[in-house]
Amino acid sequence: MATAEGKMVPPLRYLRSALGKPVYVKLKDGTEYVGILRVTDRTMNIVLGDTAELKNSGQAIAARYGDVFIRGSMILYISFDADKAAPAFTP
């Protein structure tokens, strides 16, 4: 991970820098969530708040939840650009 200054940042530190911000999460089974990143740990388990489950590649909301716990081992990737990844989401 690189910053604006061009320095390398460890992935966990980069993930922690997104605390309190909206993130898009795609799981290995294809499920997609977008929500506010509340908590993360050293195994990349995360808690999202004000969470929405998405369908149609982020174009529509399938369900809304409060807080959601996601195991780090189930995450395919996390995007910090939730607006582009899930245009249907508004917290």
C-alpha cells in the first residue's frame, strides 16, 4: 500500500486508517456489503456499522443491517472507495 507521499504502509495500518469511514467489502462467496468500518483486528476480522447487503454488483440494496461482524478469512477484498463500488449506499 502506498500513500500520497509514496511511502509503503503495512496493510493493517492502512485498514485501521479507514476506521469511521465507509468501506465496500466483497466476500469469497460473492456476497457484498458496504458500511462504516467500526473495528478491525490483527486477523482482519471487521465490524461494519450501518451496513447494507448489496445485489446487482452494488447497484441495489438487498437488505439493511445494524452492526455486522465479518471474519477476516472470508474477505476477498475491501475497497475504501465505497461511493464507486456501491453507488446505491447512503449511510
